[in-house]
Amino acid sequence: MRLLFLSFLFSSLSLAQEAAPVPVEVVLPADVAAASLKPNVILIVADDLGYSDIGCYGSKTIRTPFLDRMAAEGTRFTSFTVAQAVCSASRAALMTGCYPNRVGMQGALNHTSLEGIHPDEFLMPELFKQRGYATAIHGKWHLGTAAMFHPMKHGFDEFWGIPYSNDNSKYHPSLAAEMPPLPVYDNEKVEATDPDQSLFTRRITEKAVSFIRRNEKKPFFLYVPHIMPHVPIFASARFKGKSPHGLYADVVEELDWSVGMILAAVEQAGVAGNTLVIFMSDNGPFLSYGNYAGNAAPLREGKLTSYDGGVRVPFIALWPGHVPAGKVNDEVLTAMDLMPTFMAWNDEAGSVTPPVPVEQGEGVAETKEVAAESQPATTPAGAAVPVTAAPAGTPAVSAPVAKTLDGKDVMNLLLGKEGAKSPHEAIAVYAGGELQAIRSGDWKLHFAHPFITPHETPGLDGKPSNWENMKPAAITQSGIEGIATRHGYKVAEQTLALFNLKDDLGETTDVSAAHPEVVERLQKLAEDFRQQLGDSLTKTVGTGVRPLGRAETMDGAE
């Protein structure tokens, strides 16, 4: 028998009312595999959390006992990267298994955006729904504001949350006057506008726990994209002022509590051994907001940059009996890898089928009736990947025969298989349409590009750096200057530089002169990405880019 102790829980696990926390002891059987069920998946995503904001990643000021326990009982990855260091682009990659540039998504959508993820894209919830899973999203969607992009039209059975970032509201530091009331959705209806944001983390947690309880007898996929700690930050009364290190720490400690509540619900439902739980952030911290921002040290810069402080984030995987406990894994993997990894799952609980090679080429446009047997896939970037089929007995549905995916099957890394290595020869690092850097192993080559960096005087109490001098034009002002003027950054220039991340996590020392052969190799790899995905720095148009969806109106269809 294995004992897993949880503390700081409500005595009845009821989230509807305040109650004194009490310790709860949960006893799990030695054989934690639930062979009769397909593995559940819970994907928890923090918003703008820094690499070093939780204890197991080095924080000395923020208390995160549940995330630390999750790492102790599971595996913590140190070189997990997102596809772009900004909300919508990062989430598009996570949900599709593609570089956001491949699916046309760059930057962050806002309340005026008529664009969104294309209806023809095959998203992670659609994969799980196709396999007979219950699916839910509770938190921030951010892949389209118009009605045609609603998450329940992309494979989710239920949704509670907001369609875009919480700063598109009366709390925007410089453009509050032009912001409409922030809508909160309960499924497809607006439940409220301009809600009390201090209750967001609590309400999301309530919804997540309820979903687990209602679906404990069948397989489920639960996506929890938290709204915090994206500015403006809020903590509930239970947590506000309770940490010794200010409001940002309060907010992150409440997120940690939320993780604990979700883990407790899984254990109380008796499905811990059949549930993969993943925690990550969508990108690095919003550094211009000073004491209301996270910490990416020892990494350089943060959100909205191509440095590792923007794209390298915490990633913890927990699956008792499957993911090894207490392990730290330094192999490179990306948010794009989750979709193809789940596609490669066998329908039997917890097992993984061997990879089936597929030919290089573009995804095809036609559809077919999905057959009864799964077709796992693991591919090089730019390969056409068959859409996996539903298990036997699931009604047939029409789905694309193939899509071009960029992620890889990394299940062997998640399961800690001996000798498992990163499947990535190289990873492209885009900022918007610019291919700003490329990483291969420990090497990272930056091309000449502009980037944003905070002013010398940090932001304070919700106002960004240089706030008194900011003169933003509008939320729709695009480009690096628009970002800088809206969020208190200055623009700097990066020259061509090669960094060895093994010795120089902070990307401070250019070693290109000493390693011209590495520079040449990475430049050739970068050219392959440019041809596929484009690059506005070199004015290259990619041949493998698919279109964004576009609505005529917020309420209308395409």
C-alpha cells in the first residue's frame, strides 16, 4: 500500500463555502493501474507563470506544497518549451500539435479579433471526444472570440471562463476606457460581465472538481487554463495578504491550492492511478509589471521574447505507476508534443503503441469515416500525420485523414523509459512572424532581431514600467512598438549570437566565433523552417502555412 498525504483541504472538499482546512489521508492500492478505463488526462496551464515561481523550480519566496509534492510524486522537466511566448500562439500550438505559425496564429487575440483557430483544425479535445471521453475547459480559452470559435464548437462538452485575457477589461493599465465589460461564459451563454476577478481561481477550481466527480466512472479530458497570474492579478480573501511576499505570491499560492484540490478530487474519485496530470505555464512572466510579475531567473527576459525566459516554462507530469516518481528530466520537449503523444496512445489503459512511420508531405484536405482501430503517429516536423481513430464501438465521425504536425510522440520521455531522448533535432523559436532563434540540443542561435525589455525602473502595483510616459494608440496597434507602448517596455536589438545553454542559461555570452560549424548547421536548419513556416525577418513566405479562421461578425459564422 502507498500513502499519499494531502493537507490544506476543506473538510468535506466542498468549495461552495469557506471552511477550516484539515489534513486528509488518502490510501492508494499498490496496483494503481485501472485496467478497465482509458487514461484520464488533466492539463493545468498557468498564465504568465515564471520558470522560477514555484518551489521545485527554485522559488525561495512562494510556497507551493502541492506542486512540490506533484514533482516529488512525478517527474519535473527542466527543458520544456512553448512554441511562442504569448498567449494565443502558445495555446494554438498546445491544442493542435503545430507551430502556431503553421496554423496562422501569431500573437494574442483580443476582444476585437474576428480571427480564431480555423474550424478545420483538429484540436486536442476533439481527439479525446472522438475516443469517447468527456471533455471540459474551465478557465481562459483565447483561441477566438467570435461565436464560431467557441470552445464547445471545438470538442469541449462544457466551458466556464473567459474568451480572452483578463486585462481586456476595465483593469487595463493604459487602455481601460476602450475596453468593453469582460464576459464570463457558462457553456455558450454569458453568465456575467466584469466579474469579481478575485474569485476566478476559486470558481475554476470548483468547476474542475465538479467535472471530475461527475465523470469518475468514464474517461475524461479536463483542460484547466487558469486566468492567473496574468495581470491584473487577484487573490481571493482566503489567500490575499496571507503570503509574506506580496500579492503575486498570494496569487501563485492560490494556484497551488487549486492544484491540490484537483489532485484530491482525483484521489477521492479513486482514479489517481488512471489519470495523467500535467502542470505547465503558457509562457514566461510579464516582466514589465515588476512586483506583479513572475521570475524567470536564471533565464533571460520573459514573456513576448524568444529568450528562454519567455519560452522555457515549468512542466510537471504525475501518473502514479507510470510516470517515475521524484525524477528530474533535462531532455528537450515542447508543448506541441502533447497532441501527437496522445494520438499515439493505444485504446488499452496506460499502454502506448509503437510508432508507425508516415511519409513526408502536407496534410490532405479530404475527410473519411474514422475506422475502429487507432493509428498512432510519431513524425518529423512537417510530416503528414493520420488522425487517430475512435475505439471500437464509438460511432464513426468525419475527420481529416491527415494533418501536418510539428510535435513528436514523447511518451517514452514521460514514462521515463531508459535511454529515452528528445526526438527534436531542432526547435524554431518565433516571435509573431519572425524566426528569431533556433535551438538544437544545448545550442541556441539567435538571428538579428528586435526584442522588448523592461525599463530600468520596474513596474509597481499593477502599473507597468514607464507607465507615466506610455502613449498607446489602441489595443489593435500591432508590432513590437505596439506591445512596447501598451505594456511599458523599451525596444532593444539582438545581433547574431550563439549561446551554449548548458553553460550559459542566461544567454549572455556569444560563442559564435568559436563554433562557426554550429552556426552554419543551425542556419541550414533554420532555412528549412523558413520555407515551411515563413519568416517576416527575411520576408520568406512559408509553403506549409494553413489559414486562420475568420468570422464576419462576433455573432456570425465564417
